[in-house]
Amino acid sequence: MAIGIVIVLMSRSRPGKPAVPAMGGVVGLEGDRIRPAVAEFHVSEGSARVHFDVPLPDHQDEVFETLLGREAVEVVREKRHALPIDDVHEVVALGRREGAWAVAAAISLDTPGELPPPMLPELIPHGARDIDVFEHISSLPEHAPGIAAPTRGEELPPFASEVALPAAPAAALRAQGVDPAIATGPDLALGLMRVVGYSIEQSSPETHQARRGGQTTFVRVVPHLPGSHPELDESEIRRFVVDFGSSGADRGLLISEKFAPFEIYDRERRDRRIRFVTRERLEGFIDALALR
């Protein structure tokens, strides 16, 4: 899968993961830019260390390391008003790897206490915020190339094993707290929707409200559990349609790693406000979220 995308740093707590108190709170939206959550910040022996609550890859990732280092400098810049940094000669950005803190980037200052200039607006990466992913779904294939239709009892491999995200979108997901190496397909899709400007609020473990441009999309996530049937059940489809109808949202979107029965195409033809992103369409949907 060929994906080109630029990065907007995000802040997101992963489901089931205990929240880490952030120094000064989670940093939120600043114009077109959302920043990763800061778990800890302290200065010791001239080193300002910023701990970001994000997963680090198990290999070198220059894109992510550079951005995390720049974000660490911006955190120190904000803290300097309340904390003297005259003797700071190094800014260190850390993230999480295998449950422990690990250094992602270290930036040496030419003169102690003098930080590099802020990132210019044109250098701050952005997502393709004019893209309406909902409108791309109708052009996605009904059957993914090279993927055979499942049989009852067949086990599906993890979706993350079927995609290879380039460095930029992978870094954008990690900055949200989403590890693309182990994330589910819906987690990847929701994370990249945030990159292109959707504000997503979770109302239950499987239900989200996605907002952008004055429009609300009701999002239902149907997980695929090990050992469960690899095809979307008709009862799940009916429940989604009913819940969308009572939600008051403008549009409805179901995302699942499961394969789709023929029923979904009939549903989409009858109601253009609803779309299904199942396994046949997931890779194409993620590709549609990318800026080419």
C-alpha cells in the first residue's frame, strides 16, 4: 500500500491504559496542530527532560524522533516563564518502549538557556484537512485484492500485519498513543481521521462521534475477537443502523476488521448517509486518509 501523508501531532489516551497525569495537563489543539501528552517534565544538572506519553518504535524512526525533539523544545519554551532555564544545555525527549522510558531525541543548545527558534508555521506538518473520507468510501473495492473470502471458523490475522505504514503516518499515530505495529484496523482508521482534522469523542467503547466542518458522523466500531466468525453479523449491521437513526448525527460509519456480507451494499444503496468500512475496504480507507 502506497501512502503519502504529513504529520499533525495528536494527544489521545489508549483504551484500557491507565492515564498518566500530565504536567500542566494534556496539551490540546493549537490551530491546526495537536500536541502529544506530557507525562513528566523536570530539569536536572542542565538537562531538561520531557517525558511524552507515546509509544516508541523498536527501531530508529528519524521522522518521529525529530518531531518529538521539536515538541520537547516547545514544552521547555513554555515552562521557562515559571522555571529558570539559564543553565539548561540539553533538551531530551522521552517516550515509552516496552513499559519503560526511553530517549527518543536529545538536542544540545549552542548557548545554555537559549532555545532554538519556534517552528515556523510553514514547517509545522499538517494533514489533508479538506478531504472528506466519507465520500471516498463508495469508490473503494468491494473485495480487497489478493484476499480470499473467509469461511466460517477461519481465523483472521491481525490487520496490522497486513499493512506497512510509511514513517510519516506511523509517527502521526504514535504521537496520539497508537502503536501501528499492534493497533487494530479501527484504531488506525480513527487515528488517521484525527490527522485530517476530525474531532473524535468516544461515547462508549464501540461508539464515537466524529465532527468536522459542522457535520457529525456517528462511528460504530465492531471488533473482531479471536475465534469469532470472520464475517460481520447481520444483527451488528441492524443495531448500527438503528443506533445511527436515533443518534441525530448527519452520517453513520461502521468500521470493522471483519469481512462484509452482501447486505451492506444494499444498505448503502438505500441510505446514502451510511457507509461500512470492513476488511475489504480498510486498506483503501486508510489510503484515502493520506495526503498524496
